[in-house]
Amino acid sequence: MRPKFFASLFWALLFLSLSGPEALAQKNVSPAPPFEGWLQELKTEAQGRGISSQTINRALGKVKRIPRVLELDRRQPEFTQTFWTYMGKAVNDARIKKGKALLVKHKKLLGEIYKKYGVPPRFVVSFWGLESNFGQYTGTFPVVAALVTLAHDRRRPSFFREQLLAVLKLIDQGDIAFGTKASWAGAMGNHQFIPTTYRDFAVDSNGDGKRDLWGTLPDIFASASNYLKGAGWDKDRTWGREVKLPAKFAYALSGLKVKKSLVEWQKLGVRKTNGKNLPEVAIEASILLPAGYKGPAFLVYKNYSTIMIWNRSILYALAVGHLADRFVGLPRIKAKKPENERPLSRLDISDIQRILTANGYDAGGADGIIGSKTRSALKSFQKAAGLPADGYPSMGALERLREIVK
């Protein structure tokens, strides 16, 4: 995958996770206040946070807003990405091959960090690959100017103001340089930490007095591991597995809200893809159907939810887990990709939401973004209509809903 493509893919997903449906909304954003007065107020607050006048003046003295940052912030993709399209780009042969080689190359260092934090090396490298293509793309925007632009804007000023103040503190402490480059939304380094994550979880693993997430691999690997450990990573478990569902499976049981023990799933007919029994382990899991009932089914554990703390996209979390598995020789997804897969447009999704809402199912508005409310509302409609209640917004689901309003 080209670094430029990856950056746009990842940040589209991250911004949805940070902000919810309003992340891509272009309307109802109030005008920003006069810049110079706002900037002076910011400088005063920064000084009150203990940031030195030298850092404030150097970082903010001649800072200018970046129009391109707001363009990227407002950008709305015309079509959704399907499971198969996303996975094909995120977990490709080139990335698998490179990840395997890096695991071998850095085996000793990754092993030492694993002993300290309990996060297996294959997951640290998987995040590394998905976040920056193993350090190939760590951003091209001046981090201070990008965050000034977003903090001054009125769409999410509080969130980005906090990120801006955090990055000024990092500069003041010597963690990062004045000219540091980041993503358009202010994420930095090989694992693309936002400033508050950098502040709270970055580690000086080699003891040189700096927390360097660009060129110091001990710091890079330890910081990612520290963040995952802090998010609740279970060192004794993996993320999940693809499974085979019985012919008459109750699809309404799918989704992260439904958790059952492996024994309970076993009794309901869930099996490994080879037909063998599930592991006899006392843990809870959920069934995910990221491409609907006709696509693959995944049994996901606690660590899958931990991955979603990093990025709340269900597809991103599946990609992290599956890529990590492929690094160690586990098989590709068994389910077959459909020949004529058609992604839904934002207008299609808006239609689904509008029709659901008009018929008494709360889809959370008609913003054209698939979220948990839309899936839940669709699942309720499917169940009432005697359809497989997988909550998956497909062209078939849209056509069935359109029949209601004919």
C-alpha cells in the first residue's frame, strides 16, 4: 500500500473514532473567533500551564493556519469501504512479508520489551505496519501549525486545544523538536500517537533522556507496548479467530454488545473454521459479522476491544489482529470474497437511516455514516421483518427498506 493512501485511510477511521458522526459533518460549524485575539488567549493559557515563554514565543510567534488541514478535516468519502476492500489494502502480501522480516530483524529487542509489557511482538509490529507502514509515513504537516488550525476552528476546539497545549509541553520538555512533522490531525511518530497519548504513554526505553518515537526503536516499541498494556491488554490471550457458524445461527446474537463464554458459543454450534471444537478456555467472546451474514464470522476476545481503544473502527481492529496472525504463519481468511461487491454511498446510507427512522427505528439521524445506532436499528428492523438480523447495511437491506416506502 502506498504511504499516502494509508495515511488517508487511517485518519478517516481515526477521526470517526475520535468524534463520532459529527467528525465528517460540514454544517452547523460556527465561525471561528478573530485569530490574533484567540492566539493571545492561548499563549496566556500555555504560560499558566507552566510552558516557558521561550517555547511559546518560538512555537506560536509566527504561526499561521493551514487551509489544507481544514480541507482534510471536512473531507467526506463518497463511498463506504467494504470489509473486503479494506482488508485487501490493509493486509496485503507486501506488508505481511515486510512485517515477518522485521520481526526476525528485531527479535531480541522485541523479546525484551515483551517480557516487560506483555504485548506479543507480532501485535506491536502489526500496529507499526498499519499506523505508518513501518515508519515510511509519519506525517508532513508542522504539528504546531496543524493543531493551531484545528484548535482555532469551531468543530472540535476543546479537543484540539488540549492536544495543542500537550504538544507545546512536549516541546518545552525536549521530547520533540520545534519543527516536528505530524499527520494533518497532529498524530506523531511511527505509531502515530496524538500528543496526549505521547505525553502519557511514550517511554524513554534506552535511557538517553528523550522519548523518541521517530528514530529510536527501543522507545518506539516500548511506547506502543506501554499504551496497549495501559489500555488493558491481556498478555495470556490473543485477539480472536475466524469461526464457522451453524446453518440456523441466530444472527441477532452478533455484535460486541453480546458476550458469551466459549462454552456457550460451542453449545450454539459455533466451531473453528475446520469444524473442530472451540478452545476449552474460560473467557468471554463476541461474534462479529463485518460483511454481513454472507461474509466471514469472527469470534473476538477482550484484546480485540483493547485494540478498539486505539482506534474504534471494527475493520481496523480486525486488520490489526489478522495481520499479526499472518506474520506468524496463520492462514488467510477462509470465507470467499463475493464476485460483485458493491459499496454503499453516503446517500445510500442516509436513505437507510431515513427510512428506519420514519418507521420507528432510531438510527441516530441520517448523516450517511454507519455507526452503532444505525446497525442496532437495522438489526431490529431485520428481526421484525423475518430477515437475518446481522445489522449489516447492504444494498439488499436498502432495497428491502425502499419497498416499505413504495
